[in-house]
Amino acid sequence: METVLKTSHGRTLRTEEMVINMGPQHPSTHGVLRLELVVDGEIVIDVIPHIGYLHRCFEKHSEHMTNYQQVIPYVDRMDYVAAMNNEFSFAIAGEKLLKIQVPERVEYIRVIMAELQRIASHLIAIGTFGIDIGAFTPFLFCFRDREKILDLFEMTCGARLLYNYIWIGGLSHDLPPEFIPKAKEFIVDFRKTIKEINDLLSYNHIFIKRTANIGVLPADVAINFGCTGPMLRGSGVNWDLRKNDTYSVYNKFDFEVCVGKGEFGTVGDCWDRYMVRVNEMEQSLRIIEQAISTLPEGSISSAIPKRVRPNPGEVYGRAESPRGELGFYIVSDGTGTPYRIKARSPAFVNLSVISEISRGYMIADLVAITGSIDIVLGEVDR
Amino acid sequence: MAEWILSQFPDSILGYVIIGALPLLFILPYALVTIYLEMKMAAHMQDRVAYMRTGWHGTLQPFADILKLLQKEDIIPTAADKFLFILAPYLVFIGTYATFAVLPFSSQYAGSELYLGIYYVIAVSSITVVGILMSGWASNNKWSLFGALRAAAQIVSYEIPTALALISVVMVAGTMNLQVLSQQQSGGIFDWYIFGGPFPIVKKLLLIPIMFVLFLIQLTASMAEVNRTPFDIPEAESELVQGYNTEYSGMKFAIFYLAEYANLFVVSAITVVVFFGGWASPFGNYLNSGGWELFWFVLKGMFFVSINIWLRWTLPRLRVDQLMYVSWKVLTPFALVCMILVGLIVVSF
């Protein structure tokens, strides 16, 4: 977009595009993402994401463990704000490989944990999205309630961020007796917080002005790029693995899949993606409520294999993480360690669409778009 | 008061130096209090308690912050334009500091009872734009440059609605002298210009709605002029890192900071003088002597400073084009209409 202007003296003035780096050290790239921007003034002409700053060779490391159980702490460190969901997904793949049927109680506790983790993860997504738009206060409200979830996790397994809780075939600990009353208390409190967030941020006029009609991701583009999770649902596609390829005991619970409706702009804009997350928190609360009230008794460790030595073969297990479809492709050669593990990371796939949807918007909008994608660089780079 | 100080030092420049330094007596304690106030207000809005450890409820923390900034290494980037880089923060501060010359802190003290008071404030406070542009350009950092250009566009645009709003009040009052403006409103709360000023009842009633709109325009525009949320796009930390002062550290950064807080008080004080009676007591002649005048002035000023802080921690940030939209398509037309209405009222009554 080069323009040539003539001055009154006949000399020519040229305007050029500017290349500018956003990150890896930048407040709103949510970690160490580097976006190479080509800008014309404030308008973004092109975005080239550069990743790999947080690459920790998770997949290669996994091939050199002494057994499958040792992979789980590594899985935790992929998407470090939703570690429970990562473990859940890996456990599903591992159990599929070993053909283990886990007890009902284990499945219920896993669902409770996964949904609590989904709320915690969405709280970070919503809070940091608010910061990207310039609202600082909702972020702290979000973290205040995330703290309560972390307290529940700490009470259960002793860890607050990286749990090593969901094992292949079972769990590391049973729920402590005070968990259920505390969780019920949390559900009551958290409904108030959702309302508070809606009042303070979701329906704020400036917030809507900043996010509606920005970064519109049409449904066909989303599908072509393989986007999943709130990114895909924000574009109006009703696709949730918990319903569409149901796993664990999700088919026993009554909940809705939230999709973007384009209330204040076009379907698939930043506001829709944001709102899908807010609504999903309410649905997660519903699932937790039902799971707590129907929690069966039983053992949590009866199905844990003494020694994991699967038959040669390969398997793909997937689950709905807060960011989308998180899948593990495991190849076994019959020994105690995986021959190859490949993680299908939703954040990585979702990030790939950024240059497609942010061309022509302003730098401030690009920040909003990056925030609405909700990437975790630990998972993008692995 | 100025005459009295000058008479103590005849044939000497010392008197002028003392008069010139007097506002510092106010700015420095004010900055400390406001830093503390901002942190505490923000914290209590966000379910936190802010600093609690340095002194009683963390009251000594602002001192510790300043001490820390004094000790910090003063970094000048190698590729920076050294002269401009060093000059810029002082220029920004000068622009703010100079406006203190005309602020009437009480009926006894105003640095200068300039007849063109409001005109002077609008003119002099624009110097900060030069400083900000200079700092952004001299830093040799693309993000800083973005911040500086945004700041220049923003401050220049928002001066127009501010000036129009102030001019409308000047038309009613018939003076630009801030001291005279305050004196006109000293007959109690209903003589303040936000309530129509010291006029007969019909004129008052006609003026009240217009004054209220003008006040809102002035409040919004002044918030934009001091670059605070929701108009903090020049230093939008989530977009531009820290805008024009990204590359600054140590005392230079502290001076930017000080200038920002001082500027916050200046715009609040102008709002107070023009619409809320300046140093005048809300109870007419009651509690309206000597020290009380200073008390009322600072109290009212701090009230508007608090409103700024409150909004900063509540609202998200506008985008750069939305910011321009607000200025040119909302505030300026409204201010123009108000000005015409005020003109009609002044002519017919």
C-alpha cells in the first residue's frame, strides 16, 4: 500500500509500511508469542505469528519415560491454566489403549474436576481479555473466584496449578469429606460473580464498542482452519465434544452448548467468543451441581493398572478442553514407554487463524483478537 | 501575597524564585497523597487492601516508591536522540507547572491574577504535547512513537471541546480571570456556575441545564487531556507497552509521573474554579475565611481527582478512532450548541 505524494517543489514523498514486532516481551501476547506486524499507521496489513519460544520437547520427552504414568506431569505443563483437562484427555487416550473400564465414581469426580478447571480457565481468559481492552478491575474479580477453585483443588490433591491428579485408570486421591459442601458454597457464590462480570464488563458500552464486529471469524473459515472450542462455537457452529462425541459420563448430564449469536454485531466477532466463555461457565456450574448430587460411592483406585504395558497399536483419545479439542495420539510398541506421542493442541490450531481474521483492523483490535483467541503458549509450543 | 513576598526581598531575584517555587509546596505532598489514594481506591474497588506494611496501612509506601525511583539507573538508549530524550520530561512538567501560576488557591493567594487566566491555562498546558511528541520521537522506539503520535492527536483534539466549554462560561461571567470567577461564586452553593451563577432566578433556570452539559463536556474532555482511562490510549499498556515513556527510567520516569498527577489536579482545579466556585465555601460566608478557602479549594479539587481515579478503575479503554469520534462528533457539536445558547441567554437577559 505504497502511496507517492508530490510536494509543491516537485519532489516525491513516499509513505511506507512499517514492520513492527509485537512480543515476545509484550503485555498482551499472553506469554512469549511474537507477532510480526506490517502496519500502515494504525491499520494492520498483515500479521505473521512466530512461535516456539516456549518449546520444551514434551513429545520427545514422553518417549524416554520409564512408564506411561510419568507422562502425566508433563501433560500438566502443556496448558498450565487447565491442567486437569489435559490429564483427563491423556487418561482417556491411555485407557483406550489399555482397554480399561474405570469405575463410575472416578468418572464423576473427573467430570467435576474438569468442569471446575474449565471455569478457572475461562476466568483467566475473560479477565485477561478485559485487561487487553483496558479494564483492569474485572481481572481481579475473576482471580478472586479462581482462587476458590484452586482451594478446592488443593484440598483434593495438594497442588494448585499442576496436579498429577487424574491417572490412567483412576485418580491419585479420593475427594475429601469437606469438598462437597465447599463446592456447593462455591456454586452459590460464583453465580453472583457471573452477574457481576456481566454488569461490569460484558454489557459495558465501551466494551461492546471495542469487541463487537471486530475479528469476525466466519463459520466456514473456522472449520477450514480446524478451530475448535469457544473459537468455533463463537462463530455459531454447534460443536462440542462433550455432546457430539460424548465421553466419560457427560451423556448423563443436562447442559446446553453455547454458541455465538451475534447479539451486538456479526456472528463470530470477539464479543461472541467472549460471551460463549461466560455462558459456558454457567453450564459448567450446572454440570457440577448435577454431578455432585448424583455422585456414586465406590473405589477410585481399583482400575489403576499395576504395570502399564499396552499391546502394540495406536490410539487417538480426545476431550473438550477449555480451548477446544485436545487430543493425544499414542503409538505403542508393546513396551512400557510410548513409542510416539503427538498432542493435537487446540490453542495451536486456533492461533493459526489470527492472520486471517486480523487483517485490516487496527493495532488495538489486534490486541482484542489475540485476547479473544485465548491462547496458552505452553500448549501452542509444547 | 505575592506582593508581600516581593517586598521582603527588594532589589533581588530571590523573591521571584520563592514565588516560582511555591506551587512545589503543594504539588509534592499532593502527589504523595494521590499516589496513595489511587492505590487504595483501586484496591478497595477490586477486593484487595493494597499496601499495608510500610507504615500504618502502608502510608509510607509513596515515599519508598520515590526513593526507589531515585536510586534506579538512569538509562538512555544508545540509539536515542540524547538531547531531546533528556529535555522531554522536563518540558512535559513545565507545561503542567506553569498552569499553577494562575490557580487561585484562596482569595489571598494566586501566583498571578492574570486577566487572561483561562486563555493562559489552555495555551500553556499545550506545551505538554510538545514534550510528549519529543519523548516519543527521541526514544527511537516504534511503540513510543505510536504513543506520542496518538497523544498529540488526542490532546489537540480534546482541547477544542474544553476550550469551547470554558469560553461559554466566560461569556456568562464576563471575565477570564480565575480569581474574579471564584469571587463571583462566593455567595454560597447556589451561586456556583453549575447552578446558573449569581443571577436573577429566570436567567439561572435557563442556564442550569446548559451549564450541566458544559460541565460534563469539560469533565470528559479534561479526562482525555490528562490521558487517563478510558482515554489512556497514548500509554495503553496492553497495546503500546507504556507508550511514549516506555524507554524512560529512574527520575525521568518519575517526572513524567509527577507531571501526570499534577496535570490531573490542574484540570480538576479548572473544573472547580469554573463550575464549582473555586475556593468559595458552599455555605456562603460561613467557614469562608483564610485557611478554610484553601481547604475548600483542595477538597473540591481532590473530589474530581477521585472521580478520575474511580472511572479509571471501572471503564475499559476506547480505540483511537472512537476517541476521535467522541471528540469531533459528540463533544464539539454539543459544546458549540451550548455556546450559541449561552450567547443568546447572555444577550437577552
